[in-house]
Amino acid sequence: MQFISLTLKRVGFGVVLLLIVLILNFFLMHLAPGDIADTIAIDAGGADEEMMDAIRKDYGLDLPIWEQLLKYLAKVAVLDLGYSFYYNISVTDLILERLPATLLLVISAQLLAITVGVVLGVIAARNPQGITSHFVTVLALVGYSAPVFWTGIMLIILFSSILPIFPIGGLMDVSIEREGFAKMLDILHHLVLPSITLASIFVALYSRLARASMLDVLGSDYVRTAKAKGLSEFLVVYKHALRNALLPVVTMAGMVFSGVISGAVLVETVFSWPGLGTLAVQAILARDTPTILGILFFSSFVVVVANLLTDMLYRIIDPRIRTSND
């Protein structure tokens, strides 16, 4: 019962946080110079003041800002994110249309980063003074230092000129019609470079964290007891020690999820990946406020849910937390 109570409390905090984010995003967007009327006027080659006022009236931009805010919050409360000025489509439909591509990129990059990072961290922890441990340290330094867009550009140069193995842009090859398994393979082929680029910085983070956590766990009493009982090193490391060593990694995975999403904006732009990141850049250039606010709200919602699920998973992995709180 206490677990349910704590979960509901965190859900309540999440709702309040989302409300605050909505209000802040709304005011920040309206503090920025220009609006959709300016974009329409530029696209039309110019417009007089009377036409600009008419455009703003059509889109409700002539109302006081507090009234616009209340109307916006009322719509979001019923999951209506508004209508895109630029794309002439519901913002919700627009986000749902681009969402699968972003989810595919983000989830694949996160899984790749966690898997490679944990494996490298465990190997390094088993021999702290070995070559692998030093390699992980250098990898972490390079991963932290290299901007994700620079990594993407370097991979494009490498695999477009030197080793033309992978496609360097888009979700799939539109020149050839594919269906079923062939289409899936084509998408995965296009996914390789963007996912490696997005995962690169987080591999460094998870490998260092897994190494430090594993070293701490391997020095604990219960691990020494397991070794004294004659258990093989494989069972001691991967069955007894790894489970507890994963706790900080799981926690960090939830905490940096927002970083993965923000990094996806740059990666999608570099690789012309048709996801929410590319949509956000296009909406910003077009001054499409409803679309920008919708993407910001959706991203905030995903981060809040990810943190909530991380907290629940943390309790599932570590029985001590369940025992002390439930």
C-alpha cells in the first residue's frame, strides 16, 4: 500500500511539474520576437499593417497574453495541443506522425549505450589496472569532449567517402519500394549511424559509472562470501554483483533521458532523420508556436514518465528499497 501511495504522490508531483513547464514555455515563446504573422508576411513577399493585424486576429494572437494562456491550458487539459499554423494540421497528429522515428532512434541509442557501457564497465572493473580499464577512461574522455553533431559529421564523412557502407541520411531509401522484412532491414540500415552517434556520449557515461559501481560491489562482504563458498567467478560477477551494480546505471538512464531527447534534435538534423527533432527545428524557423509548444510539452511528459518508471524499476531491482518503503 505504501508503494502505491508513494507512486501516486510522485504522479501528483509530475503533474504539477508539467503545469509549471507549460506555463514557462508559453511565456518564453511569447517573449521571443516575431510571430506567425511575420512568417506568413515573409512567405507572401510582404504585408501591410492591416493585413498583419487580421492574421493575428485569425490566430487569436490579438488577445491578452493571460487569456491566451488560459485557453491554451484548457485545451491541453483535454489533450488538445492546438493546430499547426505552418503545417495546417493538428499538432497532436503531427507529433504522432513523427513520433515513431524519434522513438526508434532514442530507444535504440539508449539500449546500445547501456549495453556497451555496462559490458565495458564490468570488464574494466574485473582488471582495474589493465588495458581495458585505461581504454574505458580514454573512451569516457573522448565521449564527453566530442559534441554529438561533430561525431555525426565525422561518421558521415567516413561512411560517405572512405567506407561507403551505411546510408548517411533519411529513414529509408525512397527510390526503391520495399515492404515487410525488406523495409525493416532498410530502416535498420539507415538507423546504424544516427544511433551510434547519439549513443556515443552516453556509452562513456555508462561505462565509467558501471566500472565505479562494479568496483564498489566487488569489494563488498557478500561478494567475498560468495567467492569463499567456491562459486565460479562468472556467477559471482554476473549473477550476484552485477544486479546491484546496475542500480546507479538504471537511475542515471532515467535522469539523462532528457539529454537523449535533446541530443536527438541535433542527430536528426545532421542525418535528416524525420522525427520530432527535425520537426522542432522546422517549427522554430517557421515561428509555428503551437507546434513548438506541443513538442516541448510532449518531451517534458516523456521525461517525467521516464523518471517515474525509473523510480519504480529501481524498487523492483533492489529488494531492500521495497522492504524499507512498502
